[in-house]
Amino acid sequence: MVRLSVNVDHVATLRNARGTSYPDPVHLAVHALNAGADGITVHLREDRRHIRERDVGLLRPIVPLLTLEMAARDEMFECAKQVRPDLVTLVPERREEITTEGGLNVAGDVEDVTRSVGLLREVGIDVCLFVDPEIEQIQAAAETGASTVELHTGRFAEAQDAAAELAALAHAAEIAAGLGLRVHAGHGLRVDNAGAVAALPQVAELSIGHSIVARALQLGFEGAVREMLEVCRV
């Protein structure tokens, strides 16, 4: 059964917009777990636009499966070593972007990505690489020592021809699993499209945040998480 890791970044976005202490992403993470989520994902960005070190530190002892998304930068490696998340997902990051725009170019920088994976693995932290569903990137990811790839589902979520993009995801997931990689997926998934990705047999986990936070305005946070779980576990 596919796991659901709820990303609470945009709870922190709302908090930071007014400089208040609420809504608290740690508090809402507990609600997500109470509703049946398997884990929590947070992205600690260089500019701290949403999640902050305080949030990550408070989440670690209460979250059974904590995923820390981060760029491959020295300060982030130090944070990961202190917090010891269950999984670090390495992602590309630009200050100018609104949200992550695509996957890592692992094929174009295998040596540096392998070094980053090694720095985390040597302290016992499992590593995932966020990649586009492209065979070249997946094959390169398998060379780095990472255990997992997270397939970027943004093109599928935004496509007019979603069937073609779903087929590309299915093929990428099959290749990744054949290379011995665990397969996660995420970005732009909603209640109307997440089920198709969850149904891919190689996909072990979905990471979903923004759409759950948006639905929570109508359903409450636990209601939004339960709705997504129903879609993903049909």
C-alpha cells in the first residue's frame, strides 16, 4: 500500500506571511499523523521562506517518518547531521522560483551528486534524489549510491495530455525499480490525479503538500488528509 507523506511547508508559509506563531506546522503535522498519514515532509530552503530549523527540530522526535528536502549545500548537510531525518531528499533550488521547478540534473553532475550522497550516507542518513521521469536521470541516480528516487510529477499534474505523462512516469518507475531504486513521487498532485500515480505498482510513497493545505480550508486539516488517503488507497 502506497505511503502518504504530508508536506507542511505551506502551513509555515501562511505563518510567516504575518510574522505570527500560527498556524504552526508542527501542530498541523500532528493532525496529519492523527488522520493516518505515514510521515511528514519539510523543505528547509536557504532563504527560510517557510520551514525553519525550529520546525525541523520539533518535528524530529514526534514524526515516525521524517523526510527533509534540501539543496546540496554545506549548511544543509550540517542541519541534516544534527536532526537525523529518516530520509533526505536532495532537490534543486533557486531563490527566484516560487516552488521547485524540476528535478536534479544528476546525469550532468554525477560526481558532485555522488559526493553529496556519500556525505549523508556516511552518517547513516538514507538519501533520495528528486528527478524528472527521464531514463538518463534515473540511470545516473542509480550510480550515486542513493537508495531512492522521487519522480517529479509536475508535468503530469499540469499536462493537457495527462495519459502520455502518466505513461512516462510508469516507464520511469519501472526502470528505477529494475535498477534497485525505491520509487517515490510528488509535486502538484491533487485529489483528482494522485490516485493514478498511487496505482503505479512500483510507487511506494507519495509526497503531497500544497493541495492538502488548500483543501484544509474547506475540510479541516485531518479531513483533507483523510480525503487524500482515500484517493491513494483505493
